[in-house]
Amino acid sequence: MKKNAASAGVAASAILLLALGGCAVNVPPPKTAAATAGAAAPDDAAIQKGWADVLSKYVDDSGKIDFISLSKDRAGLDAYVAWIGRVSPANTPAAFPTKDARLAYYINAYNALAMYNVLESGMPKDLNAVKVRFFYRNKLGIGGEKMSLYDLENKIIRPMGDPRVHFALNCMVRGCPRLPREPFRADQLELELQATAQYFLNEPRNVEIQADKQTVRFSQILQFYTEDFLKKSPSLIAYANGYRESKIPESYKVDFIPYDWTLNQK
């Protein structure tokens, strides 16, 4: 997002700043009993329930997150992030036998790690001000490796080939898609991704129709990842119409709504 700092301009700026501004920062792993007790099974019910409880308790129906309360009650998030740090499809492939199992893991991992990164970064009000550090320099644990959110999204998740992930990944700012109040699940992933795409592309804040100007303004997410959407449809309008209740005329011009990098604090 998430989320998601992936436009060519952002990437070029980040590369320049990285070259000028220093090396990676390893974000400390959570200090939990589980983190030092040996690898937990991927289907550990308590750990998975902890992440589900975080979403149901600290995310509201509109997707806003109560970071202040969460910062005082981190056990569920910390345990889940510690599990992500130990277990992944890369180092435990037998636990993720299907593409949906792998993709659900990575979507949940991205969202949880972004949430954790917000807390560890001091809950910055404007992620745009700390974008390079947050997305590129901060390295988080995933299956025994250290990885940035940018690399997780662009080197692992996007190559899996489903552009609907851009409506599921959440970097915890207002411009992101709505964060669901429950985890993504391997056995329901197709239905969940379909629902997230439909919700996003029918939400007025993401798709603004200007009939008088014969223009549609899309969330800048569709600009950041145009190449992904055009692998599935001949145009952004055609892609959006595949999920919209009210179709957009193909003749309309396309513009973009500036991305809001303000922390999505409840």
C-alpha cells in the first residue's frame, strides 16, 4: 500500500534518497515469549486468532485503525508478527500447498507488518514525510529473512499475478483500500478478493464520475499499478467496469485523485 509507493517517480526518488541517505534499518522483532520458544506451527490457532482479534477490535467498519489503543494492547499483533518472522511459504512450503494459501499469507503479512511498522515508527501522522524509511529502508522479518514492505509487495506479491491484491494490501493511510475486520483466508480468498475489488471500485472516494466533464477520476492506486490492471483489461475504465454496478462510458477521459498519505487513525 498497500499503499503503496510504487509509481516510477516515487521509486526513482526513493532510490536516489537511498543512495544519498544511508543503509537499511532492521526493525526489531516483537519481544514475545512465542518469539523465543521455537518455531510455531503455521496453523497455530492462538496466533491466528490473535491477528483476527486485532482486526475485529481495533479496526472499525470504515477501515480506520485505533492505533492509540492498539499500542497499549499489542500482544496479539506482536505474536502474529513474530510468527511471520519465523514462518513463510519460502521456508515452510508444505504448510502453504496452494497459490491461494501463499497469497493469503502474504496479504495478511503485508497488512500486519505495515501496522507493526506504524507502531515501531512512532505512529507518524503523515507517512509521506517518512515514506523512504517506512517502505524501503525498514527491514522486517519474514520467514527468517529481512525484507522491506516495498520488496514484499513488488518482488513477491505482485509477481503472483492478481491485480486485485491492490485492493487488499493496506499501508495504513487514508488513501489505502478499506482494511477488512478479519484476516484473508486461503479457502475463501477468491471470494474475498472479488469482494474487495467490488467494494473499492464502487466507493465514491476511489472512483469519482464527472459527467459534465466526461471524466472519471480514479484513486491513484490505479495510476501506481496501471501495468498490472492492463494485463487483465484493455483500459482502466474497462477494468473498473468489470466490478462496478454503474458502468463508466469508455469514451471518458481518465484522471487521478491525489493519494492521501495521512495515517488512517480512528
